[in-house]
Amino acid sequence: MGLPENSGYDLHAKWPRGERDLITDVPGVKVGHVTLKAGDIHTGVTAVLPHGGNCFQDKVMAGVSVINGFGKSVGLIQIEELGTIETPILLTNTLSVGTACEALTRYMLEGNPDIGVTTGTVNCVVTECNDGRLNDIRGLHVRPEHVRQALERAGETFEEGAVGGGTGMVCLGLKGGIGSASRVVEVDGQRHTVGTLVMANFGAAGNLVIGGRHYDTRKGREERKDEGSIIMLLATDIPLNERQLKRLAKRSMVALGRVGSYCGNGSGDIAIAFTTANRLPHYSQKNILETRMFYDENIDPVFESGVEAVEEAIISALYHAETTTGVRNNCYLGLRDFVARYGG
């Protein structure tokens, strides 16, 4: 998946793509969607599982960067404080965060009878973007069973575009959605992967740039503001500590600039990075735990490959998204339909 080689969009990638060109090229990572489309309903939920085991008992080291904080995500404070993620990560619309968080909490309680009894509570991670330009967001159509289905459907292959949490999203004047990509980095003679997944709902119409080429997506549109949001997830099997993961997440801002965003006042731009190579047990008989980290002086290839993968994931979301007419007859063209109609 990602951007097909015959897509016609050359991003001048320096780093080789992973086998699937998806975040799931990082071993253990899985993704599942539930897509809701009916009349004015264009919404859904996407679940990202950091690994195939029990995330509460076997946490992944993580970092978060709130690039622009116009957002309502849940669980970011504890990532910032403790540097770990202990649940799957959910992506949905703004007004469904509460429902998604309750459903994820119940899912975690079922698998961990010790939570809230013999140990502490659980820090669920739920992220969001506002899909109200295409979706009847006031209808609160995402229900707990949809969250459960997304978690149960999680696998190594998944769709991109107007699916899952990205079903009703708009990006840079076009139909946005879910996009993913991956890059392969050789470290100390071994191949490692940096994978990304985005929920793209940001940017001003008229500002889109792909591979250095500008696309005037204002055709027939008055809106000029850079607003909306983007959630950027970066996963890797490279051993990084929480400080380095925060640095990796922070650099996703470079990818936003490459595609034409300046992170306007009304945009919520959030990046979360995690590694599957450093796990922290919930219970330990030892007080001193051993983790690995990257030599900072040589970490630039990790940063650069991450920026490349986020940039491609954003363009991939636009490429795979189909033209959608939603609530109040609002219509947003998919990238391929836009180019077919108006050219570059």
C-alpha cells in the first residue's frame, strides 16, 4: 500500500520502503478499521495495536509531541510523564472520544482483572480529528461495539483513504483520511523499520505541495484557513529511549511543512512515536531494568526516514481517499479525481 510506484507522485524518497509500505512493516504492529457510511454519516474508528500481546502487562516505550494543541486527545499526559503506552491507540472523531475511551477501558479491564483492584488504573490513548465538514458529528454515531470490532479486526494489512477514523476527514482542500508508509534503515548491519500512520484532516485549500509541485485545491472554494487536525503515529523496531522517541515525534512537523501546512491557529497537530524494541513490564521483581538506546550522534537517519514516511503517509491518505459528498451536501474531491478534473 502506501503510494503505488505507478501513482505518478515522486516524493524523491531516499530511504527504501518496507515490504507493505505500511506501519505494520514494524513487526508486531497491527491496524483495524470500522467504517460508518450512510446518508450524512461519514465517520468511524481506527485501532493501532503496538504489539500482539497484552500492552498493559508489556508496555512499549513512547514519546509524544503536541505540535499545536487544538485537540481533545486522551492519554497524552501520561505518555509525556512516564514515556510508555499501555493500550492500543484509537483514532476517531472529536465528539466520539468519550465513547471510544470507555470502550477501550472495558476492553483493557476484560484482559486485566488486576486493574483497579490490586494495581492502578489504565491510561487509554484515544486521538481525534473533527470530521464535521462531511459527517453528522452531532449524531454521535461511533458506538462501543464499533471500537471493539476495530480492535478485533486489527491485522498486518489494512485499507487507506476514507476508512476508519479517517472516513469523514478533509485535508488541504481535498478528501483526507488514513494514510500509511514505512522506511527501512540499516543499523549496525541489521535492517530496521520506521513505520507511520496518519489521520489527515489539516491544512488550507490551495496550499498542497507534492514532491515540490503546488496544487491549487481552492477550485470553487472560499475557505483559506489552515485548520483541522492531524494525528501522526510513528512506530519502529529500532531501540530508542523515551527522550529519543519524543525527538522523533517532534520532527514530523517537517513533513507537514513539506506538504504545505503551517499549523494554523485552529489546527491540532499531534505526533506519537513508540518502539517495540524497548518493553517495560508492569510487574518486575527487579528494580533496575535494562533498556537500549541509539547513539545520538548518529541518529539522523532515524529522523530523516521518519520525516519521509510521514510525508508519504499524508499523500497516500489523499491518493487513496475517494470523492465524498457528506452532510449539508458538502463535497470534497479525492486527489485523483481533482487531478483528473483540473490537472496539476
